[in-house]
Amino acid sequence: MKRKNIIILLSVFLVLIAIAYLSSNIKADRCPGCNVLLISIDTLRADHVGAYGYERSTTPNLDSLASGAILFENAISQAPSTLPSHTSMLTSLYPSEHGAEIWSYLGGSKTTLAEILKSRSYSTAAFVSGSQLNKSYNLGQGFDTYDDSSMEKNAGNVTALSLDWLSEHYKEKFFLLVHLFDPHHPYSPPEGYNVFDTFNDTKSVVWNASSLSIEDSTGLLLGIRSGRVNITEKELEHLISLYDGEIRHADYNAGILLDRVGKLGIANRTIIIIVSDHGEEFKDHGGMLHSHTLYNELLRVPLIIKVPGMPAARIGGQARLIDIMPTVLDALGIAAENLRGVSLLKTTGSLDAYSERFGNATRLLAEISLSTGKEKIIYSIQRGSKRIFDLESDPKELVDIANSTGAIGLDKKLSDVFSSLEREQGKSVINKEQEERLRSLGYMV
Ligand SMILES: [Zn+2]
């Protein structure tokens, strides 16, 4: 054999060895048969999490997890309110498709992550704490245990229930969803967690914000949103500090759960996901609360995924909550079909993020948006108008450039997604009592 041929053969051999080595590494990166712990912290803006650059120490436990996990810097929720957002996480469908928003429940024909895992012999449980996730909305599909007994209680309740369940099931393959409600208003950090607030104006209209009932808190915050109640910068800072204290308490409880996973000796076979369903506005665009816009203070949320054996990373490209289910299934080595999202373990680059908002009073789709990560379009179905933002030069979405840019590509991307939706016509499930509840939470005005 000629020397040249020997070199070619040797090169091919080396390439084959390299491919085999890389393939085995990719396999090793996956986690077949692993447990899944999904912790959803309601109403948590990404920019109030330490690992996302917040200057206050709101989240020491999440930060510690993030340092050894994959952190998605630009994770976008598909809806700015609790039920549609969680349902998108657990079905990998857009809100119009799964049909679960405040007026309607999840249709039985949709497949949830819990159902797939249950069919694979997983023990499945969810402990939730917001009325938007109560049993009647059907998000319990596929969960052996769906506990909604902690409605609007602080994270300690849900954490204790989750730890009890974990102590009984940690030797089995499990999927556990824990939903912590603390950062949701009223902004009332428990004793010992009001650690960021220095406000002392006892005559202020927001002085007693931390001791208000949920109904009164909604009234105050809607008053501020509408301009009926005027507040100063210092008063706004007071509300933000209380909110941050609640985040600290949710983080403390998330830390207890993460610590228990370690103590039970299952950290090396448990995939951990930390996420929020939506953010919260503090006058970023003049408003308060959530569910009323598609701006990023409501859509950009933390997303931290720890897969045993996978190295830590920070991913700058855009990710979406509909990608959680395919990512989990990919990590477990389970094939999946008919999902809108993609596995974030396979994706490089930025994913276009489509989101929807329903009108509280009309019950109809009010706004839709699409963000490429560099630019974003928000289209108002009610008004028939659009706003466009350059997220690179204007990340806070303050300067509408719709009149000065063609943005033909963005328009097309938005309409392509919108026209491809397979809409689910949900049925209303709420009664008078639930309607009052939604009103007190600020979901109906
Ligand atoms: Zn929520």
C-alpha cells in the first residue's frame, strides 16, 4: 500500500474513533430513566433573579443551582398569566391550541408531559398554590396526585407537602411539579423575609401594602395602573422591595427542595428545572401586575435546567416555555410527536418566540407577539394595530419603530405562526364564585 493511501486510511480511522467518542458523550449527556423535578415560581421576573444580574440577593439558592446548570438568559413565556402559561409548559402547545385560559379548561384530547411520563411508569405528582391552577382546569391530567389544597398560601405549605410526597416516592421514577406562589401579589413577605425594604412613610397610600388582603391589594395595584392612585418613585420602590422579599422566601423554599434531593442521594439521577410562568410589571410601561400586556417584563422569565452529567452553560439565544416538555423528553430519551417546541439540548441559536394574551372582559384573543430575540412585533387584534421594537438597542421596548421600519419579515413570521395554529375552542368552566375570585386577583377588570 502506498504511503499516501495509508495516511488516508489512518485519517478515516481516526475520524471514526472521534465520531464514536462524541456519540458516546452525547449519549452520556442524556439521562434515561431519570426523575424530573419542575419548580415553577409564579410571577418571577428574570431580571429580579441574581443569576440573571439582579443586584439584590433575592435568590441565593437558585443562583447556586444555576452555577452548575444550563441557564437560558432569554426564556420567553407564551402567555402573561398563570393558567395558559403553565399549560403551554406542560403540553408544548400555544394557548390558542391547548385552550386553557381563564375562561376555559384543558381539553382531554391534549397530551401532557405528566401523561407521557405516567405511561412510562413514572410516579407523578403536582403541588400547586394558585387558584388559576385549581383542579377544575384539568391541568391534573396525568398526575397521580394533583394537590391544590394550598391555594394562595405561602411556599412553606407546598414545600412541606412536596417533601412528604418525595419521602414516599423518591425510590421510584418520579415527575414532581412544585408551584410556589409567593411573588404573586399581595406583596407580603413572611416574617424574616422583608429584608430589602427601608420605606418608613407611615402616611403613604402604600404603607400597609404588605398587610392587605388579596382583594384590597388588587384594588390598590389596579388603581395605580389606571392612574387613579398616584405614587412616587419611593413608594414604587417600597412595593418592589416587598416583592423582592417574597422572591427571597420562594427561593428559600426552592433551596429546601433542592437540598432534599441531595440528601436523598438522587441528585445524580434527577433532572431539575426552575422556571416562572410570567413576570410582573412595576410601571415599566405605566402599569402594574400582569396579564395585561405582552412586554418582556411579563414574558421574560428565568429558565434553569440541570441535567445530571451535562456541563454548566449560559445560553444567550432565545428559548421558550413550550420547549420545556420536548427538552425533558429528549433528556430522558423518549420520542415525542406533535409538539410545538423543540429540545433545548439539541438547539443552537435563537428560537422565535410567539406569545398570546386574552382579553379579561372579552374572553377573546386580544394581542399576539413574536420576538426573534433581536426584534419584536406586538399586534393588537382588538385595535388592529402593531408595535415593533428593536430589542438590541431598546431592550425595554420603549420606542415603537413600526412607522419607521418595514419589518416585513417580522410580520410574516407572526402571521405564519398565527395562521398555523390549530385552535381549541375551550368551554367556560367558571361559576360566579370563581368569577369573583378572578376579579379579586386582577384577572378581570
Ligand atoms: Zn402566574
